[in-house]
Amino acid sequence: METEEVNAVDLATSVSFKQVEAVAKKWMVKFMAHCLYYYFSNDRRDEFKTTIDVLQAMTDAFDPAVINGLRKPLNVCQFLSRILNGKETDGFFEDESISPLESALLIWQVIRDEQESEDDVVYNEIHNLLAVQAVAVYMEQGKFKHASEVLDRISGKHDLEESFKMKLSLIVSKKDTFHQLILNFSYQRLIEKVKMFVNSIMEKRRPDFLLMAATSTVTSLKQKRLSAQTSEENESCTSSEKENKLESNDGPPETFQSSTKKGRIEETEHLCHLPNGKERHIQLRPKRRLFTMQQLCKNESTSGSSLCQENKDLKERPLYFRLEKRVIKHNSQIKESKKRRPWKYEEDQHLIAGVKHFGVGHWTKILQHYSFKGRTGVMLKDRWRTLKKNMIVYTDE
């Protein structure tokens, strides 16, 4: 009897491959988001940074229609990336004029509007922690002017209690880095509260299809390895028991019968006689029922209704996950040009010979005729003046 085989070509002819591709890409993005949740909750910073780069590449390359349907988890990933880089005051995300924690505060407001957090207490506490730490990170580095500017921006954009805002303003003006308010609303406490928020997301949300399929595959492989190991140990036990039976025929026949009965009654435990004379109890795990394709497809079909509506403020804004470093204008190039390079003996000899040949003041001709790497006419003039001052050369001018 012949059986029909369904392959990728058959599927491509029955449905639109573009639609299949879009669904698969959504699974990939959801899986990356779940990995980021896990890495953040378990303080695995290196894995988080690697995965956030992968997610950034996906969002840059994928069709906007795919990404826009996943704004809710992606906003959380953006938020976590900013929290993790909150101490980097010389970095920024979407806007160079604001710090990472200020950006996190803006995204936290969006997450709240999308009802990502239903607990007002948790929302308000993280909101206040963000506001304090956005100011405190600059105070810790002695940048009190920047801290004051951040406080002014936060006060204008976010709702802060008047008493809370006044206390924070007074702390900044007094430059009191170790004030009790800052110690109570510490960066570490912010991290812990955000971890609680992320764990609540992981508990509430149903895992995506890719995560479930991967978990099912790993579980199946573990069971196969365990079955193979159990089979090998059972073969070893059987050969050992046969040898023991042939060697000892003095015992009553009921001994073997009673042991087989015990084996039938308790199927999950097996007594193994190893060749070295020792005994070992082996726990035989019952087979687990894995996810069927029908269950997975049924769960996936219901996920469409749970996707959040796109936030109006984020429609035109690209997604930023990676931290960028601010470029300092008076940086290494200017410092390099100002660094003085000592004059070598050969250069002094070339300069003296050039003045003898062309005369004082013809610095351009001397530069062209002799080898002066990285020198200018002004440098030659200054060096000639130094040589005369130190009485190394004498002229009749």
C-alpha cells in the first residue's frame, strides 16, 4: 500500500510561501525575545548582548509588516537593553541628547499604555526608580550639571509627585550623592524590580511555537539517550544474573520467582547486579506524552488575538536595541596633533644644511629638498630659532 509524502514543494503549491515565511519569522523574533527575558533574569550579560545584536539584525532585515505585529515584546526588549546599559552615560540609543535610562523611562510609559503591567504598584515603583537613577548615575560621576539637566527633562515629560521632585532637586543642588533617597532607590533595586516584571511576563505568556518545538525535541533526545543507557545496563544485568544463577544452585527456587514478581509489581525500579559484584537500583522513567502537531497548531492559531495593537507613537520610529557611543569632538586626533615629536639629530643636520643652501626664511624649499616627515614650515622656523637660542648654530643675520 503506497503512502503519500508531503514535502516542502507540496506545501509551497498549496499556500503562499510569503505568508509561511512571515509566520516563521515571527516565531524567530518571539524566540529571541524569550531568550533575552531569560538572560536578563539570570544575569547572563554576555549572552544578552550577543542575542540583542541578532535581534537588531532581524528587525533591520525583516519586513516592517512582520515587526509591527510584534511591537509589544520588542518594546520590552528595548527596555531591558536600556536598563542593562543604564550606567553608560557616554552612550545613547535613539537620541544622542538623552541618556539610556531616560530612554528607558519613555519606553516604560509605552509599555504601561499597552497594559504590559497591570499592577499599578509595580509600575509606579519602577517609574520612580528610573527617575532617581537617571539623575543618580550622573551624580556618581560628579557630573552634577548633567544631573540637573536630566531632572529638568524628566520633570517636563513625566508625571512625578511634587514632593518627590522637590526632594530630588534639593539632593542635586546639595550634591548629596549618598542621600537616603538615592540609596533606597538604588540601581540594584531597579534591576531586581525589572527582573520581577520580566518573570511575570514569562509566566503569563504562552511560549511560542519555536520554543515549544525545540523543547519537545530536546526532551525526546534525552528520553532516547536514557532508553539506550537503560538497555545497555539491562543487558549487563541479564548476563550478570545468568552467571550468578549458574554459580549458585544451592538456594531455593522460590528466590528467583519472588524477585521476578517484585519486578512485575514495581515497574519503575529495577535491581541491577553489576559484574563487579555490586548492586544498583535503576529508576525507569515512564514515557511522557509529547506535544502533538495538532496541539501546537491549535495553540499557535489562538496567538493572533493576543497580539497588541501598534502604539501610535511608535509607528514611524525604528527599533533601537544596541548602545551607541557618543563621539567626542576634541578627541584623539586633536590630541595627536598637539603631541610634540622630538627632533632627531638627522633632522637638525638637514635643517642646518638647508639654511646654508637656500637661506633663512625659505622653509618651503627646505621641506621639499630634504626629508622632514610630518614637519611643517612653521616647525622648521621654530626649530631654527631654538637652535640659535641654544647657540648650536650661528648666523650673520
